Amino acid sequence: MITVRNLEVFYKSSRGKFMALAGVNLDVEKGGIVAVIGPSGCGKSTLLYTLAGIIKEFKGEVLIDKTPIDPRKHRIGLVLQDYGLLPWKNVIENSLLGLRVKKKITKTDREYAEYLLSRMGLSGLFTRYPGELSGGQRQRVAIARAFILKPDILLMDEPLSALDAITREEMQDLFLDVWKGDSISTVFVTHSTEEAMYLGKKIAVMTGPPGRIVKTMDNPFFGAREIKDPGLYFSIKSKLKDLIKGRQK
Amino acid sequence: MKVKNTGRYIFILFLIFILWHIASAAVKSPLFPPPTAVFCNLREVFFSKIAVHAALSIYRIVAGLIISVLIGSILGLLMGFYHSVDRVLSPVIYFIYPIPKIALLPIVMILFGLGELSKITLIVIITVFQIVITMRDTVKNIPKETFYSLTSLGAGDIVVFKEIILPAAAPELLTAVRLGAGTAISVLFFTENFGTVQGIGYFIMDAWMRVNYIDMYSGILVLGGIGLILFSFVDALDRIFYRWKN
């Protein structure tokens, strides 16, 4: 469970203070998945980095299962747009990196990692380096790494936006498939309305700067590839687009 | 691949010697003997006269570079990672780096004596700055996103150094060592002209004083050879990183 209350984040630069987030409230229930959608530069990544414990200076409350966020105590799975893999580690080393920082790697961990990687379609590539993989394959490693960690929360920062349309849909399905097995509380940042409506049980619309969440809504189309009610689908979609654009002007 | 590389080296060196030969035949002066004469001389005197000088010079260069790399990379990595260390040390480095430290040779010789220590010290104080600056900038240029996944795992500085800083800096360190090796050889030649009767630098200058140009060219050739071996060794280390770098 993730609880964010009145979150304010400032960036300091030579020209003074810049307000990146202005009073953000967000709830992700246990086993929930919230898609955060908004235009570029609205503070989505800032919100995610605060949840990940990377940004440590903020006002307000960020709680994970009712305790203040602390990356040393909580297990945080983070998947970034540029994959966040270390170029000098091969697939298996990269995928176990998260666990290795937290504890000693056992044989069971290694087997689980190999199982998940294979399920992600990466069998036979375990000793490859990130430079020897395609973009889609790299992103699979990054996603597998997050799940191998068995995290308390999962944070994804536009993880699929660098992929081509076909790979992207494949990865969305694969992600949901693995995610449903573990049902980890997840925040999924995206700038695509389609992706938000496919992957979010709830959708939070963010505008900025300074970043605010202007609307949180339930999404009846979570995990649905076939749209049974196109009328409703497109009305929600255009509502989302209006919310994103309307506040931007 | 290795055999092919060796072949390429031999071929290119062979071309250089042919050009040298032609130039020498055109000049026709004892100042510029043909390579064949130098090679014949080398075959006769290498083991009896030159080898001991060459070995000592290699020792001075390698010892100097190793100390330089140790001091330089520790300082550079800390400066790159901790902004506060950089802020204190940068002005010091920038102030001392451009001072021609060759000019300090007399002082170094007074402080460290005429022996090995003063020669190695001079190599260190001249090459260490390149290594410090290369290492510092390498760490500073690591994209900050690279650190994010470890930060979000609650990793401390030691883990970050082990998992990110050291592996990212290692290939760049080799570049710094290459630069350092070239400088070290030049510095060595200079230091071996003072207060010593050993070392390839001494051998070359001594041959020159004795107007023995064939010996002098033999020494120069050996000095070039030392450089070639050093650089090839560093290149060989490069292959460790070849896979993830390419």
C-alpha cells in the first residue's frame, strides 16, 4: 500500500527554488495498480523518484504500508525508461543485482531469477551484456529484475515508451501476466492514454508544473484488449485527454 | 585475431625501416646510419651492453606508473564522487598541474637522493595529475540515472563504488595509463641524464657523447621497443572490457 499526502518537492537551482510538485495526494491500495498520466515535464518522474527514495528532501508524507519511505527498509522495484541496467554486468548478474544489495543470493534465488527470465523470453541470453541486447530485451531484463526482487512496491517510469508499437503491446501483456501472479502495489507512469487505460486499475491525471494530481478515476478497461463498450472507452479517453490538455493551457 | 595483429605490427614496422633505409642512403652521413647497421649492432651488444639499461628503465617506468595509478585513481574517484572533496582538491590540482615539474628535479634529487627513488618520484608527480583528472571526469560523466536503481535499493556508498564507480572507471583508467606511459618514458629519458650511469636514457646520451651513433640509434630503437611493449600490454588489458564496451 502506498500513501502520498500533500507532497511538495522543490528543486534548487542557481536561479532559485523551483516547485516541481505542489501538494500531491495519491493512494495505491495493496495489490493495486495506478497509472499516472500527464504531459512531459509535469512532475511525473519527480513523483516516482520521491516514491523510490531517490529524492530525499520533500514536504508532506510518503508512506509504504503505513511507515515512512526508506529504501533500506522497503523493497522498491524500479524500472526506468532507459532500463537502468549496468552495462558491465550480464543479464543474470543484472537481474540479481537488486537482491544482492538486500541479502546473500541463495540457490533458490538464482533458480527463481532464471525461471522469470525464461518466462520473459530471455532463456539462452543469460550471459549476454546489455549492449548485446535489443531495446525490448533490455527492458524485459529490467522488468524481470524488479519482480525478482519480490518488492513491496513497484515503480515504473515510462518503461515502454522507447519501444516500437508491436514490442510495446507484447511487453504490456507480458508485464500484466507476471504482475497478476504477484499483485504488487504499483505506480505506472506513462504519457499514453491507451497504455494508462490498459494497465491502470485506477488512472491518476497529473498536470504541471508545478505537479498536481487533478483527477483520479477508476478504470473499467483494466487489462482488456477487446473493448466491449467502445462508446464508454472513447468517452473516458477523450475525458483524459481534455484533463491533460485543459490544465496545460 | 592476435596472430593477425602481430602480423600487422611487423608489416608496419618493416615499412618504417624501409623508409629509414631509403632516407639513410640518400643522406649518406654517419649521423644517420641505415637500419641494417643498427640491427647488426643491436644483435652484438643488446645482451652484453643494453639489456641491463633497458631492464632498469622498464622497472622505473612500471614502478612509477603503478604508484601513479594507485594515488591518482583513489584521489580522482573520490573527487568525482564526493563533491566536497572535489571542491577542496580541484584548486590544488589546477595550481600544481601546469607547473613544469621537470624543473623540480634538483629538489627531488636533494630530497630523495640520486638513486631509484628520485627518478620514480619524478615520474609519479608528473603522470599522477593526468590520472586524477581522467578518473574524476569519468565518474562525473556517469549518467545519474545509473545510480538510481541502486539508490532505490538503499545501497550505501561502498556498494555504489563496487558496483558502479569502479567498473565504469576501469576502461577509462587504461586510457589514462596510456597517456601516462608516454609521458613517463619522456620524463625517464630526462631524469636518466643526471646522476646515474644506468638506464636506457643514460645509454643513449653516453653513446652520443662518445660519438658512437650506431650505439645511440640502437638505444633509441630499444626505447621505442619499450614503449611498444608497454602500450601493447595496456591494449591487451582492454580486451577484458571489450564485450560490454562494444
